[in-house]
Amino acid sequence: MHLFLLSSNNIRPDNRYSAQRSALLFFAMLLSALFMMPVDAAHAHQMATGEQVRVEGAITDADGEPLSGATIALRSPATGLIRYGVVSQPDGSFHVVVDPGVYEVEIRFVGFGTLRTRLEVDGGEGVVQMGPLALGQRALTGDDVVVTGERADDALAPVTVTNISATDLARQPDMKDLPVHLARQPSITYWSENGNAIGYSTLRMRGFDQRRVAVTINGIPQNDPEDFNVFWINFFDIQGATQDIQIQRGTTGARFGSEGIGGAVSIRAMPYRPDFQVSAEVGAGSFGTQRYSASVNSGLLADKYVFHGRASRLTSDGYRDWSWTEFWRWFVGVTRYGAHHTITLQAYGGPQKDGLAFSGIPLEANKETIPDGFGGTIDRKYNFSADTRDTERFHQPHIELHHTWAPGGDWEFTQRIFGVLGIGHFDFGGTFRSANYLRLPESVVPGDGDGGGSGDGDGSGSGGNAGDPDDPRNLPLFITRPDLQLTFRAALDQWQIGYLPSAIWRGDGRVTTINGEARLHRSLRWGRIQEAEGLPNDVTSLVVGSRADRRVYSFRGEKAIVSGGVRHQERLSSDWVLQADAQATWRQYRVYEEDFFGTQFTKSYLFLNPAVGITYRPEKPLRGFLSLALTQREPRLKSLYDGEEAGAGFVPQLGRVTPETVFDVELGGAWKSLRHRITTTLFLMDFHDEIVPTGELDQFGVARTTNADRSRHTGVELEGEALLGTWLRAAGASGVHTELGGNLTWARHEFEDGTPIAGFPNTTANVHQTSEWRGVRLTTQFSYVGEQEIDPRVAALDAYTMVNMTLAWSPRAVPGIQLAADVNNVLNRSVLAFGNVGAVGPQYFPLATRHAFFSIRWQ
């Protein structure tokens, strides 16, 4: 795959690994798929002998009137994929021919609640007649998510869960990163480097940044194994293939298999449907934003295959200076159904280019234009990287193979094989670096002579006194050689493969799930001077560009992970369900092939993460739960060794940052009816050695970290939702359906001495409403984020309120067409969403002022 990944950008993949690993990964998955397909001979036998069964029924409303056009979907209980689908006739009747097996039947009709029932079809039956199928009043949409093995059933499990259904996702603004959509949920906030939330956006849950939130797509971890970050930008437009999302707040070490301290986000992107569908969308808006996308779903072919493909193109100038984005995105896959086996092979990704904006603005620039001290000015759109045209090019394709085997009886087995490749670079101004760091010869910047050095002009950069901060060779080039202009390239070439098996046993009132995990991640990181102006020609030929390939740093990293876990859920009685979880995980860092100092080391960790919880009155309108969990998590690799700073003298510090441990107590309750839902959660998260920011940033604007001896996070989360259609009809607005929802979080995040922890707002709140009438939908979102500390040395960040609105119209005269307008920051507030302290002092990241996006969609 490296044959086409940004080959024009002078990135030199290591040929010893790239071609072999790509070929090995591809053929391993292909052979696995081919190997598993023949075991499904039972399906072929059924097709040959005509053992399929006709399922019949009729859909009505509560008064017995037939409903024409209701959708009936038969899902696989194991995967949640829709196996068969049909639409009811004018008299409400339907029929569909299916293979024998067990199905989850889901029936929907616009303006009514979703009906779900379980259907078991035996091979000896010629016709199965389903009983009365009457749809009641419209229900809340948050219940419409698929619960599979890696997810929690919020009616049973003792966890703090919020579900986002496909209907909810369809109502969200089109042109935003996924963290913006998630931020309407309890205890979640976001901030954006670009300002318009297209590009590098960061999610925070209960104040913990996304490095401490476990994110999965189809059960596959998305957190970088070395850095723990989630790069939403690399799978922008995954929303176009997403069915639903489940959010769990609180520590997830035992339950999700990935150590999320703040919580977990489970995204389900399996867009395979049994009916043929084609869709296209075009849109344009503020800041030169344009988007084009198209998708096609084949429908069920030969009664066992469904193909799906999607492609999209996005360009935007961004809100801030030089914060532009250019994305291509694609998603392709195929699912093969059988009597007992389901196999899905899919891949997604796409190359991207974007202008970097990882530096913020001074506080004063948010309200007025201020001088920058060098003859220029700074306003809230200012981006320091614009002066040097800092740019990223990257491509991170994912490939996944999912296999589910449901042999019948009590057991169900799932296995996932996946691979991720990533190659690209940052190009940014390098004059803030010293001559010693850049390994420039003494002829460019002479040293004071005390430290010796070769001074032979060979580009080795060993001149001057490396330990003396006053030596000219240790000062930034913009001081010692202001006439020079340098572009530095920081490159990354990485890959990851993994195998995730699981088995589920269901007995009488009991469910046991066994999970496994084996992952290997390897990376090559290097940096060099890519372009230079002002250097002598002989020096340029030695140290600049791909021809010289004189690297400033170069090292390889590795992360190996092996984990196993078990979950047991048991009904003690009709009113009590007990759940116990345990996960054992081993993980090891390795650094090797460091070019300049011979640095190499391994660092291993072994953790046992248990959890136990009990649910009172499960699956009842009024229920409660108590959960206790202990989670340990290792520091990220950069906290142990910052190889990109080797030129500045950074050496391994394996004991400087140690694993953090949290004991999490969650006490929750919920009341739910067909048209109302209220949930509340009290949490206490008690930390030993919590990993917190030091108040310093690395060269990419990322906070360095250390340990705090003791710290505590406590809070209350409230969430509610209601359908107001009945009240509106009583007021004379016949046919209007309105959902009103909101949430409020109040929390304290403190060190042992009572000092607030930076980056954690104490209060967040959201209120949202959606009204629909005759094809017109109006959605309004109000968000409030309270004051938050950013550093003990500076003032706290002010609280802010944001209002966003979406108006969509689906004209009845033109079926399949939707026109939409999104207006963000309706009140035109000058909001600062996040801040930290950089090398030159406090910096803050603004959100865009009022802006809009208009789109037309056809399906």
C-alpha cells in the first residue's frame, strides 16, 4: 500500500518492512476469509434443497388500522447486521423468505414507536405466521441502538450509558468532526484547533482528554497504542457509515478491554442493508467549505452477499488563518451471510492535507486586535503556523475482517482481525530550534569553544557546548541566525495488526462473555531539515532535503499488547442482576534502532482490572445500579522517552511517570416510559498517581505529563428526554412531533490539597429540541461549559454558551430529497474553548463565530 501513500512527498518508507508487512497483512486476511467461507456448507445445502421458510405478518396501529410502508428488518442477534428487510403493503401485510435461524425483528414506521421481537424459525416449517404486530405511540429515539457482545445493555448492565441512535445522528449538523456530535451528551466537551471543528478536534469526557477515553469502531481500538490519542481527523466522514454510537462514562478497564479512564465511545460502522440504496450529497458553506459524497448499497445478492461503497471529498479554508483542510475519504466492504456464519471484510481511509494550527492566541486577542511585537497584529483568527505555512500530509487506511459463528444452542463466537497503516509528515518552521538540535555544522553557528566539537562542516552538528544554555549553538536560530528560513519535516511511518476473539455463552438467566486481545504496533519516527534558505550551498547539499536525508532524529518504537477478560452476568431474581468483570492485560513498550545515541530499552506492565456491579429492577421503568471498578493504566511512550527531543538531550526516563490507578464508584438510577426518560448518576473517582499535565508542551503543542500523588473527581450527572407531541396536538398543532432533552453535570476535580486540576470544567449542560411537521425538521442545541482552570499560574478560562440550529426539509412532492441548513454559533459569541501554557505563555483556542452550511441530499 505504500506504493501510493503520499509517494510524492519524499517520505521514504523503510523497504525492509513496508512491502512485506502490507502483503502479509493482505494475504493473511484474504486467506482467513477464504478459509472460513467453506465451513458454511449448511447454507448451500439449504439453498439446494429449498429449506427456506416464508415469514408472514401484518402491521397495524394501536386501533387495528393497517400501516402501509412500515419497514420490517430481521437482524442477526450476533452481529446486529440486517439479514432481511421488507416493506409492508397497502393492507399492512408483508412476507419475506428467510433461512432457518434466530432473528431480532425490528419494525418501524414514521411517527410511531419501534417494535422489537425475537423470532425463531425452524427448518421444517413451510410458513411462519407472526402474531399481532401493532405499533404504539412514537417513542424516544435513544433506545434505537444495536446491542452486540462488546456493548452494554443499559436495561441490565450496571454502567452509566448514553446511546446515540441512527435517527439522532441524522439530525446532527453535516460538516463537523465527530466530537462535536458527541458533545451534546452528558459530561462531554470539545475544542478545535481550526476553530470550525473540521480538522484537529479534541474530545473531553468528565474533563479527561481523549487520550484517556477508549474509542472503538466495530469493537476495534482507535487510540494510538504509543500516544493514546484519537485522531478523529483520520476517519472524518465515518459518520456516513455509522449506524449508532454508545457512550459509557466512568472507567472501562474491565468492561471494554481498553483502559478508558474517563469513559468509552463505541462506534458501530456496519452499513450493510438487504435493500438496494443509492445516495448523494453536496454542500457548501462558510470559510470556503465544500463537501461532496456518494454511496451505494447493493442490497442482498444471491441471498447471501451485500456490498457497500462510499466516497467523499471535503475542502475548507478553516476559520483561523492557514487552517485549511483537503480530505478524500472512502469506505468499501462486503458482508456474506450464512445459516450460522457471517463474514464482513471492509476497509476505509483516505489521504488528507491540512494547514496546521496547533498554537493558540493570547487572551487579549479574543476581543480585539493586538500588536504582535514584530510589526504585525494578532486577532482571534491568528495562527502562528501561517507565517511558515506549516502543513500535514497523512493517510491512515484501516482494514477489518469480522467473523461471527452462531452454531445454535448456547454459544456464539466472534473474531476480528484488523490492520492499520499510517504514513505522513508534518512540515513546520524550524528556526525555533538550535543549531545543535538541528545538527548544523559550526560554520553556520559557531560555538563558544568550551565544549569542543568537530567543526568540520560535515553536518554532524557536534560543535559547541551542548550542556550550556548560553552557548550560541544552543539558542534558537531566530536569535543566532535571523537571516535563515528552515522548514523541518517530522515524519511517521507506522502499522498495527490485531486479533480480537470473543465467545458468549447464554444460559438460563446467565450470560458469560470471554474476550481476548493480541495487538502489535510498530513505528518509525524521524525528522530532518526539508527546505532551507540562507545556508551556503555546500551545507545545503549535506543537510537539507530528501537527497541528503540527514536526519536530526530517527528511532523505532513498538507496543505489544496481550489481554484476556471475562464478564459474567447473572439474574439473582426478577429484581436483581449481578455482573462481575475482570481483565488481565500485559503490554510492553520497546524503543530500538535509535540512530545517534544507540538508545534502546523495553518497559513492560502487567495489570489486573476488576469490576463488580448490581442492577436493581432490571428492564423495569424504574431501575437503579451500583458499580465498583479498579483500573490501572500505563503512561504513554513520550512520557518515558521523547525521541523527537533526542537532539536536545532528552534521554529515557523510565521511572519519571508511573502507572495511574483509579477506584471508580458509580451509583445511578433511571426512570423511563414510552415518552419520557430521566437518568441520574453519582460518581467518585479516587486516584493514586493520576497522570496530569506538567504545564509544559512539546513541539507539537501537546502537554507533557507527570504523576500527582492523590487526586479525586466527584460529580453528579442528570439527563432527561421527553416527547411533547401530545401537548402540541392539544394546542392545535396536529401532526407536530417534538423531542426535548437535556443534561447537567456538576463536578469537582481536585488534588489532595484542594487545588483544582487543570482542564476540567466543574459544570456542563446541554438542552436540545427537535420538532418535525410535514417533512420540516427544526433542531436547536444549547450548550454551556463552565469555568475551567488551565494552569495555576494564570486565570481560569471563562464559562461560555453556544447555540446551534439545523433546519431540514424533505418535500413530499420529491421523494428522497432533503434540503438542510446548519447555523452554528447563532449568537455570534467570541468563545475560547480551551487553553494551556506554551513556551511564550498562556494560549487559547477560539471557536468560530457565526457560520453556516447548506446541503442537499438525495437517496
